[in-house]
Amino acid sequence: MSEQTGNEMTGADARTTTLPAMAGDGWVNCAQGHGHWGRFGAAGLLPVHRGADGEAYVLLHHRGTETDQGDTWSLLGGARDSSESAAEAAVREAVEESDFDPTGIRVERVIRDDHGGWSYDTVIVSVDQRMAVRPVDDESLALAWVPLGEVLSINLHPGFAASWPTVRTALDSVLNGEPSQSVASPSDVALARPPHPVTGAHVVASEGLDRGDGIMKRELVTFNDGSRAVYEEYERAEDVTERLLDAYVGRAVGSRVPLSHPVGPHQLYRDHMPGSPASTRHQNLAELADQGAVSTRDGVFLGLHHALAATQGLTIDHVALGGRQSLITVDEGVRGRGSLPDPANPFVATFFRQVEPHLFAWVDNPVAPTDIEIMRRHLEGLRPLFEHVDRTPLHNTVMERFGQVAEHATGTEPLLAQPPGHHVEMPVPAVEAHHPLPPPPGSQERADHLRVGEALLTDDGRISSTPQAKTIAIRAIAARMRSSTPELVLASMGLNIGNDMADHLGDGRYVLVPHNAQYPSMGADVRHVDELDPDSPQHALDKVVPMDTHGGRHTLRT
């Protein structure tokens, strides 16, 4: 946990991002294996006032019973939007949740609790008077100015309680008029690195990291607010764009992946999500998957992320192990992207894999419909970002792939809110219906097949246009599809006709007996030729329509 000073409300954070703003509502997963509200972090406002008698008070709110960790006391605040500073987010949320008037407040400190990929910022502001503040929605039961010495005596939100010792120290320094004890000031060191595009924090320390193909420089940097990030310089500007979009897609579908923040055409900061290299415990991805990781909550969403991004060549070196069995995607070099997901990745195989020799397909997966809708909303919300970097076709492709995932989602248990190591019941692979092999050469059945094939094909190799040939072709196609022959016929004609008609189409042994020869649309009966009554005028040979003629097809259509 760290401390930052300065009036962020005046724009002194020097943010340089030009990315479109995105709402922060939604859950995200940190390197410690926790789920948090706020896709880009969260911030809370802590107003403090010292009365004439010297007693100090802080403004806390009593959380509504229907909220996360309800009936506890914490700060007014919530999720940060992508382009907001901590102070901007904290003040906005406080105003949305109460009738708090931010006029005249002074930002004194920002205390950051960094979980690795997600952070919570406590924004300490001083006010000149203890104004009456009331909630405006059911997120708060009440608000109260609590004497500083009594905070620990009330039922605090667990996260706020854990951070209180550090926050209390910062409060004491503010009340005593002490200067901020930040890590260092930018003037103390001379590191030619841009400020963080969201927080405005300056780099005060760095250490070199291994770098892979396509990366010219890679460092773990420390900012003057105490937070850390990975600084990377790429040979190609398009690789910065790829890394940016890949991270946002992963976050949108629940994968534990660090966000990227461009600070130049070839440079970016990537959230620091520490973990131990998976390669220290497992030889390869297959071994990690075989030991149960593929059927965990994190394993499912790691596979979904790389299926949507069509990441190629993912290895055990691209995965880190975080807290509570969490799986973190790490990149030390540029990786390829394909037109289809990589079926060699055992985690991707949860969604896309080889189902027959030389045949790959999307398969049933364990994601629940409720999670699908949340992911779809987050992915669709990324369109402005893809448009901003001129990658709209890529967004369309991602959504098409996600459509396949949604179509094959068979899960019943929501997974997004589960802990990373939560065991997931995987769908039982469907037994694929294989078309039978051709009869052995020299057999009578093989000769019959050859005779039918020669009868169906014209000299130029196309299927002949006779009704019988079309019927045989339709039935051959139906044998390779889930739909029955009648269903295919009905679909191809777009008509609501009886299955008995469709079954006998192209069969000369059956005929149609129109109810009214002049108006075929009034309907017809199907009769076998042996069922025709020679004494009935309707059954006369010039009145019935054989099913293997153009007239039969025409009668069906009309």
C-alpha cells in the first residue's frame, strides 16, 4: 500500500492517454486470486474534518444490505472508469451515492492498495465543516461523521479494515501538517520514462527484465506513488496495438491478464501482476492441463481468452501462477495470431479442437448463459477502442468467434464470480456421427455405388438435373448432417408441405392426386401407383402427377 500527494483535481497528473473512455462497472481478477468490482480499479473518498475542539472526524457510509459485504461501514466510492484519476472517480462516486457537496475539498493523499492488476485508491480530502450528508439510493443505509478514535469499534468492510492501519498513518500525517512520504519525487531521480497515462505517477526506479522477440526494452518500473508496472518498447508499432487489444479482450471474458497502457507509438506500460513462473513446476502446457488446471475457473477463461484472440504458440513460459491457484497470462515477447484458434493449446481445446482427422470445430463448453451475456456486453463495449485504433474488422472477428462460443455454451453454473481454483464440470464430448467408409473394392455394393454415381454425374462432372439425381444427392448430404432428408427438402423449398410428400419426391412409384387440377394450391394426396382407382376420373393417368417429374416438383411448390 502506498501514498501519493498532489491535487489530482487540477489535471496535474499529466495523463497522456488518448484511448476512448470506457465504463469501469464489472468484475476483474487480480494476481492474488481475488475478484474485485471495477474493471480499471476502484477508488473511495475519505473526507476528514478537525473540529474547533481538536477532535478529528471521518465520513463513512453504512453499506446497504443488498450490496457486496452489506451492513458494513466503508467509504463512498466505486469503480473507476478507464480514463479517470483516483480523485475524479472517488468524487464522482460520492456524488452519485449521496448528496455530498465536493465544493472546496482539498485532496491531501491518495493511498493505493495494489493487488496486482487491480488496485483500490483511498482518496483523503480535507473539508472545512462537517456537513450533513444523506444517501440518495439503497447502496447506503446511512452516512455518519465518525470520530477518528472510534473507527475500529464499528463493523468495517473487511477490505477497509485491512487497509485502515496504513490509512490511519496517512491521516495522522495530514492532521499534523506533515509532508507526504511518497517513494520519491520526480526531481530526486532522472529516469527518462513517461508518466503513467492514467495516474500521472512518475517513474523513480527501474530494473531490467528478460525480453523476447520483437521487444527492444523491458523493465519493471516503480512510480512515485509506490505502484509498479512493466515498461516495454516494441520494434513495431502494430505490436503495441495487438498487446493493447489482446489484454482488453482477455479482461472482458474473465481471464487474469494485465492491461496495457500505451505511452507512445512503440511504448506501453503493462500492469504488474506478479506470480511464479509456471515453468518452475510444469514442463509444458499439457502437463499443467493434465494436472487439473484446464478444468478450473481460471483454466476455462484462459482458454476462452486465447480462443477468441486466436493466439498461436502459447507455451508454459507464457503462464504464471498467482494466489489461490490463479493462472496469469504473461508475455515476454511477441506471439503470433492466426485465423483460427490454436487447437494444440490444451486450454483452447475446451472451446475449439480437432473432432475428426483434419477437421477442427467449436465444441460444447462449460460457460453458463448468465456469464455469456456479461461477456458479450463487455466485448461489445470494446468496439469504440477497436475503432479508435483502426481494427474494426478484428472486433467483428472476435465477436464472430464469441458467437460460436455462445452457441456451444452448455454450462449451468456461473463461473465469473468463482475463485480461480474452483473445479468446473466439463461437458461430455458428443459422439460424432461419422459417414461410413465406402464398400471394399470388388464388392457388389461398391459396384452399385459406382453405377449410381455414374448415373448422377454428367459429362462435366456435375450432378445431373433429373429429379431422381437431386433426391439421391439430398439424401447423401442428409446422411452427413443432423437434419433429416424431409427437413432438408422443406428448408430448400421454404414450403409447409407434408413429410410424406418430401419423402417420395423423385420416386416414380408415387404420384400426386390434386384436389383440383386447375388450382394445384388447393392441395393434393400422395398415392402409390398400385393405389390408383382406374374408375376414378381424378386417378386418370392424365390427371395425376408423378413424383419424379418436373410437374411433381411444381405441384409441391404451388
